[in-house]
Amino acid sequence: MDIGKGTGTGRSASKAIRYHAMLVLVTLAVMAAAAAGLTLALWLASFFFAASQHVNPLHAGFHAWPDAALAWHDGRLPKEGRRLAGAALFGLLLAFGAPALGVYTLLEQSGRRRLYGSARFANEADVRRAGLL
């Protein structure tokens, strides 16, 4: 038993705290992004539903789609089920699909090198690097 030597628990404890703090921050960021996406999806669903009713969609606010869904459920809007579902689908696709597609496109193009139009003649350094001279 080495009493005089440090056990190294301070360093591993700080790594554990750092790991858990990062985990908490990532979790909070994901929850905030999900809440913002759902809020945007609700507004977009209200926007599209108001536009399908030939009403100015900029005055729809956040309450138009839930109010219409409750009215449809109560039987006050019997023929509006498809419009409600379509507005919700478009709202969700735009709120979550468009940013995901943008991130995917950026990540896909970042690591790709150009294949067409980037051809050139090799100079002497390229030939030496390839081991041909």
C-alpha cells in the first residue's frame, strides 16, 4: 500500500463531472430544439390551415390549428379532417424535415472532393510523390 502516492481520483472525478455536465448540456439543447421545432410546427400548421380556408394566414397565430382540431372533433367542422391532417403534416415536415435536410446536405458536401472538372496535369512534385521518379 503506497500511502504517499496520489491515487489520481481527482483527475478522474473531474473527467466524470465534465462528462455529466456535457451530457446535461446536450440533453437540454436537444430538448430546446425539440420544443422550438414543435412550436414552429404548430404555427406552420395553423398557417397552412388558415390559408386552406382562404383566410389571411398571417393572422392565424398558434391557436388556429388546435381550435380547428377541437371543433372538428366536436363535429362543428365535419368536412375539414383532411385539411387539418394536411396542415399538420406540412407543418411537421417543414419544421423538422427542412432543417434535417439542410444539415444532411452540408455534411454530405463537406467531405466530398470534386470529381469532374478538377483534372489537371501532374507536375514533377506529384510524380515524385507517387514514386514514379
